[in-house]
Amino acid sequence: MAANIFTLSPGRPFNGNKTMTDIVTFGETMIRLSPPDHLRLEQTVSLNLSAGGAELNVAAGAARLGLKSAYVSRLPSNPLGRLIANKAREFGVDVSHMLWAEGERMGLYFVEYGAEPRPTRVYYDRKDSAFAYIQPGMVNWDEVLRGVKLFHVGGITPALSNSAYEAQKEAMIAARKAGCLVSYDVNYRAALWTIEEARKAQLPLMEYVDILITSLPDQPDVSELLSGLAGNDPANVAQKVAEKFGFKAALVTMRKSLSAQRASLTSLAFSENQIYTDRRYEVETIDPLGGGDACVAGFLTGYLEGDIQYAVRLGNAFSALQQTSPTDLPWHTRAEVEALIVDGGASMRR
């Protein structure tokens, strides 16, 4: 593909007012523990520790790309909770509206890195976490969302508890009243609930959504979750879902695992009666987790900057780069992402 095929976004207009927040995200972040050197959990004598959670990943990614972002959650008032808040601050994410819980626990998850033919595996230990006990009325959403451009949530939070579901619904209603866009990542997790449970809980939330994100074809049932569609045609899913619910945009991410260490990925969006597509990247997956969240962060950044075609390219490239380094959180710069969009990657830079 020719190197000059892409035109980069000319500016970042939403940072003109430094006192205004571009994007607020809401959800759970956990402590992530991983054995080094592809060891199994049963083998290892040490664990690498980091932070991981879809909504924090998106807030951190948006901040990394130049937006002003904030993250709202409920953390235990202990060193593990402070670790999460400090990691958000490291990325420049505002945590001033964080809720703190005395005597409660932090959710955990464990990642075993795969090697062909053994897949990468994720194990959750998040039951009864501080976030799962969040209640409606705990967050002053009128204050949090004042002047905000976009509010981002997803399908993991409603699966954690009834109160978390109600708290998220309260937040989405408040966002709609505040006049900010609402984006929603379906983010289906079979370990947390069934397709039927997810459909029943999430369908009532769709009236408050402006931008929907889903994935194909690794989880083909997700296409039926909200749209009732069968099949794996991403463009058709994006268009039909957007038309059915009146979304301003629908983003579909597509990741195909080629082996434990390689993947092929791309994404597309439907908006304003048009399909927007991009190239497909082949990626050496040092760590596949957080790749979808990086795509969401890139897409939302480009969308807020007013260029949907560029939003797809930015999200796609950010996702590809994210999976080449360890942990969920995105460490690549906007300059690196834009360079990948232009030249498709290079073997060495000096």
C-alpha cells in the first residue's frame, strides 16, 4: 500500500479549553497478575503486577492521544486501590471523582501467556470487589459530567452486580441529560454471564447510547446480542445495529488469532449512512489484552476531532501497536501511531 495514501488529522480541537474534560469513563479496574516467561500459574514462584480494566484503558489511551480524560470507579482504600489511582494519574487521567471504600477488596485477574498450541488464558477473581458494591447515588454525575464531550461505559459493569448495573444506568441517563455523547462497548465476557442474561440487561440501556462498539468474529454471538442478526458480516452488523437503535456511529473491531503470538486485525465503522474501513494489520502479539480498548480510545479521539475515517485509522493503528508491548495499558505515543498509519510499520528506526 502506498505510503502517501493517508491524510492525517490536521488538529486536535477539543483541547483548546484546558479546563474542559473531553471524555469520562466509568468501570472497574483490577490488579493484573501474570507469571513471567510463559510459565503456568501452577509453576511460577513470582507474578508480574500491573493494572487492567477496559474503561481505565480507554481513558489512558485517550489521554495518551492528547485528550483530557477522567476516570470514575470505586476502589478499596488500601495500597492496591492507591496503585490503580496512581497508575491513572501517571497517564494524566483525572481521578478526582474516585470513590474510596474502607475494608473492601480489590478485584484480581490472572493472565497465563500462551505459546502455540496453548492459548493465552485469563482467570478472574473479582467477586465481591469494592466496585461490585457501587450503588446509584454514590457519584454526583451532574458535577462529573458538566461540560464533558463524551461519556464511555461498557458491558462488563452490568454483569458484575445489580447495583453496578443500576449505577451505570443512572450515569448514562445523567449523561444524556447533560448533553454529552455516550459510547458503549458491548465487551461480552462469557465468564461473567450468558448471552441471554447480557441481552436482557443491556437492551434497555441502548436508548441512551450514541456510539456502539462491538467485535467480530471471535465472538459471533455478539452480533446477535443487540441486533438479532445472525452471521459475521461486519459492515452489515454495523449498519443494521446503528439503524435499529438510531446510533450516531457503530464501530466493529475484527481480530483473528493466527497463533498464540500472531494476530490479524482491522476495524470498520458505520456513520451517517456510510461505511468507513481501513487496512488490516498483522501483529506480533506480545500481549493481546487491551488491544480492543486501544482501538476504542483511538476511534473516540478521532470522532471527537470530527473525522470518522481518520478515527477508524487511528483506532486501528493504536490497537496494533498496543498489542506489541506488555500489559493492558497503552504506552505508544500519538506520533508513533500516526507514523504507523502513514508507513505501515518499519523494521528499524534510527
